Amino acid sequence: MSPFEYIEPATLEEALDALARYGDEAKLIAGGTGLVNLMKQRLVQPAYLIGLRRLGRTEGLAEIGQIDQTGPTGSAQAVRLGALCTHRALEASPLVRTAVPVLAETFERVASIRIRSVATLGGALAHADPNQDPPPSLMVLDARVGLRSSHGQREVGIEEFFVDYYETVLEPDEMVTAVIVPRPPANSGASFLKFLPQTQDDYATVAVAARLTLDADRIVQARVALGAAGATPLRANAVEAALQGQPPTPTVIRDAAALVAEAVDPSDDFRGSADYKRDMAVVFVQRALDHALGRARAGREQE
Ligand SMILES: Cc1cc2nc3c(=O)[nH]c(=O)nc-3n(C[C@H](O)[C@H](O)[C@H](O)COP(=O)(O)OP(=O)(O)OC[C@H]3O[C@@H](n4cnc5c(N)ncnc54)[C@H](O)[C@@H]3O)c2cc1C
């Protein structure tokens, strides 16, 4: 590992000032589970490491809470997740488990409990390894990412956040501060499935998240996203379009799921060949849609 200077700011403002001062030469470090590996391999060699450990109690950076969001169609409730929340805190949060259960289920599937106890939400997104689990679930929930720098703040849709392999829209002086997850509309069901043919704490061979929202007998909104299926986590737009407005029959779901084969671009590796992963993407999209549909129907019956 190359030598570096370690800085540990006490406030968000100090952290953002340090980022602005050192720019490309600096890296934030949260849980360190992604960054330290890259530093050991000398793939990343920052001159300055800005530790976020002391910021946990400031500005809601490690808090999970409910907020009201006002949009063009009125006010709606959303869950705000602070960027320094650990995966473990997110999987265990009573609010996440009730408002967006698929998210708790997703964080529960990441790596091992040791990794989840230190890995943070902001670190997971900024790391931008396309094999990670949370991004597809955040995508089907239409999540937004809150970013701050010393000269302002902005929000980007989770889909726009990922640009390429290990690359995001983050500017060198920006930090992820929160993720906003709208509560899904009524009559919705969501599912996250991770295909793990080897060990339970591995990265996915393919990961699929799906959300369906039903009207009386139609699908009024469909979301499907995948991980480990290309250079970034990706939305399966063709699958979604084939489901939109259709009755949720087994044939409609099977035919729509088949379209994902054209949307994915997996690579050959020790988790399987690209062809095998493409076939598994079709299988797991169909299963995730079936699972999401069952949940949407069960929710409707309870109302
Ligand atoms: C053994 C092992 C197994 C794993 N298995 C899985 C798995 O099955 N599924 C899965 O999804 N992931 C898996 N991971 C990846 C893991 O989820 C990520 O390493 C972790 O989420 C990164 O979070 P962190 O807080 O440790 O980030 P760090 O390692 O601290 O940082 C990662 C990157 O994010 C930047 N960063 C950190 N915080 C912020 C912020 N708030 N704003 C802007 N940039 C920031 C850093 O500068 C760095 O570039 C695994 C990792 C390991 C080591």
C-alpha cells in the first residue's frame, strides 16, 4: 500500500472542505471494505484519506427516518437513509422492514455479517462495483441519491448515479449524504433474488430486483433491475414495457422475462460463462416477477 495522510474531520463541513482542498488526491473512507482492497492492490493510491467515522452523529448521516416529499402529484412519504448507515443497521431497521421490506431483505443478503456491520450505504454506492446487491433494489424503488459538496447539494436518480464499471457521477469534491426511497404505491409487491450457486456470502452470479404495482386486473407499473449483469447495475426497460398495462398472467410474465436476455451483458468468470448468466437472468427475472406478483396480490387482499 502506498503511504497516505489520514485526516479525521469532526463535522460534515470539515470533511467537505478537505475534499475541496485535496480533490483527486483524496479519498473518503467509511467502512473501508471496498477501498482498502483497492489500495492494497494499488489500483487506488490516494495521498489523503478522509475518515468519516466521527461524522456518524452529525446531520443525520447515520439516521434512518421518514420524510414527506412534495412532487408534481402532491405529497408522498419516503424513507431517508443516511449515507453512513451500515448494511446491518438497514437490514435491522423496523422502519425499513415495514416501509420497504425488499430493501431490508437485500441488505441481509450482502456478504457476511462482519462485512455488513461496517460497510455503509454511501460506500456501497460510491464503490460502484456492478456485482453489488443494493443498487438493483434501490432502482426498482425509484430511489434518489443526495450529494453534497462545499458549494452546494443536488439529488440524482439512482439510475443516473452509475456511469460505468466502478464509476459514478460523483465529482471529486462530492460526498453521498443520503438516499431517499419513496414508499411504494398501494397494491405493490417487490422481490430481490440473488443466485448463489457457490457460497451464501458470495457476490451474485446474477441478482434481480422486481416491483409490480397492480390495478384491478392490470399491471400499472413494472420495475425490473439487475446486478452482476453488465458494467453497471441496469434497468430491464424492455421487460418493464412488455408488462406495462398487461394482465399479470403466467404467459405475460414468462414472455416479458425472456426479453431480459437482450438487455444484459454479463462477462465470463469463475461464477459462470456469459451464456449461462444470460440464461439465469431470464430464469431469475421470471421468478422475481412471480414473487413480486404474489406479494402485490397478498397486500391487496389485506386491504
Ligand atoms: C469479502 C467481501 C465480500 C463482499 N460481498 C458483497 C456482496 O455479496 N454483495 C455486495 O453488494 N457487496 C459485497 N461486498 C462489497 C461491500 O458491500 C462494499 O465493499 C461496501 O458496501 C463498501 O462500503 P464501505 O462503507 O466499506 O466503503 P469504503 O470501502 O469505505 O469506500 C468505498 C468507496 O466509496 C467511497 N465512499 C465511501 N463513503 C462515501 C460517501 N459517503 N460519499 C462518497 N464516497 C464515499 C470511498 O472513497 C471509496 O471509493 C463485499 C466486500 C467484501 C470485502
